Amino acid sequence: MAEEIVGLDFERPILELEAKITELKSFAVSEKLEFAEEIRVLQEKCDQLKREIYGSLAPWQRVQIARHPKRLYTLDYLHALCHDFIELHGDRTFSDDAALVVGIGFFGDDPVVVIGHQKGRTVQESMERNFGMPHPEGYRKARRLMLLAEKFSRPLLVFIDTPGAYPGIGAEERGQAQAIAENLRTMASLKTPTLCVIIGEGGSGGALAIGVGDRILMCENAWYSVISPEGCAAILFHDAAKAPEAASVLKLTATDLLEFGVVDEVIPEPLGGIHRDPAASLETVGRLLRRHLMELQGQPLEKLLKERYAKYRRLGRFREVQERKLSRAGRSK
């Protein structure tokens, strides 16, 4: 019995073709037959199909890829790029929040402090991680590590991947808005280099609460917005099913945000997404992190803070265009 093909709707033709290629290779080996030419033709057709589909993705399709269950999460990056990592827990006020991973370790030869959202792979782990949606205690834990980075002059590396801060009653009662606001204020003037990477979802204040950095990098198929497409569609169109339409108007893709100056560089992904070639993706992310971190560490602290302030002051600039008013005589004509 053939295995059920599981994947995103728009990539099913690719997955079905890949399954046929795998089946043909397996049959050729088991029956000791030669199907090299047939496999080559199918592989060329599959490669062409990938270029056609993945080369013209709509914003909503990129959102779907950012949510792919096999996409790399913060701990995947930490285990691959850092060594001697020690995770720290608790906000010293209420409890620990597993939706945010924080700790100290080494990135190459540099001691660093790391903060990142963490989702789960299984149902049980997803519930333990609260689907990557932090509570106030998570943001307070993150702020504790921010101040630790400043105290010991360690660069701060941040991995962003959350649909948003947890909106439950308990979170609001424990000061969700205040925790986010305090993080924004702390990061704006943090006296240490801060490098942020949007690796998947960048939802609203939940992402921004750990996203005020000197450099913001964004993976090609990640998204970053003030609200999720579903939330936007529910508010504006009174229909969450119109999320694809909302994703288009929100301008939440890496290309859009690079053009607006919200992010500083787009990290290219393998065709089809990071999950299709994790090793190559980790190498690319590590290389770009190293380059940007070296540039930031080479700047005097005073200059770093001034440029960070200027960076965020530039966001949201607009130009007023005043239409020329027609004279009375002109209108009368």
C-alpha cells in the first residue's frame, strides 16, 4: 500500500512526482532492472516543476512554508551553530516559559547570549511549548538575559519564530502588554551588539518584543507583520478564510520588508524551503550571522547605539504630496 503524501496543497504535484521517482528507484533495485533513463526524465520534469512553483510563490504560500512542521526551529540552530550552550530558566517572578529558550554559549570563539522562540514537533511538545506563543514570564525571562548580555558585554543573538504573544486571560492578568513594552525599551538602549534573525513566523508584538536589534535578518520564506493573515482577515473582511487575500495586502514577505527598510538582509533558502536542505540552510545562516556579528563588534558602542536609534526612527517615513490647486479661473474654464 502506497504511503499517503503529506504536504502543502500547492506543492502536491511535486511531492507526487518525487514519490514516483523514489518508488521507481526502489523497484529498480529490488528487481535488478535498469531504469536510469526513465528516472532521469522524471527528475528533470520534477526540477522544472519546482522552479515553476517555488519561483513564483504568493505571500500566503510563503506563510504556509514558514509554518511547515519540518522547518528548523531555534534549538535546531543552537545545536548546529553554537557549542557549550547552557539553557537558563525562569523570570524570577512567576515561572519558566518553554515557548522562549534563553541561555549562554559560544558562537565560534565568541561568547554570546541567545534568545529564541521554540515550537514543538509533536502534539505534546507543541502544548508544552504553547505553540511558540510566550507568556509574560517568557518575555521577562528574555529581558533578564538581555541585561545579562549587557552586563558581561556579550553579543545578543535572537531567533524569532512565533505567531504572536499568547492572548489568554492569564497572560493579560500577569501583564503581557507591560512585559512586551519593557522589552522594547530595554532593547532600544541595550549596550551590546544585538543581531536578530526571523527564521519563521514573526507575529505582532510577540515577535517585536525580542526583535529590536542593530541588524535584522530574515529568511526568504519567513513572514513578519503586525498581525497574522488570519487575524487581519477576520477584522477587515469578517472572514478568516480570506487570509490569502490579507497576506497579499499586509506586505509581510522578506522582499517587501527589505524594500521598506524593516529588515537589513534576506537569507536565501533552498528551492522549496529550509526543510528541503537543512544542512545548506544552517551553513548559510551561520555564515551571514558571523559576517554581521563581526561588523557590529567592530563598531564603538556609542556609534552602535546612535545607529540603532536612527534605524528605528527611519521606519514609517512618508512623503506628503500636495496637489496643485487649480485657480478659480482655471476651474471656470
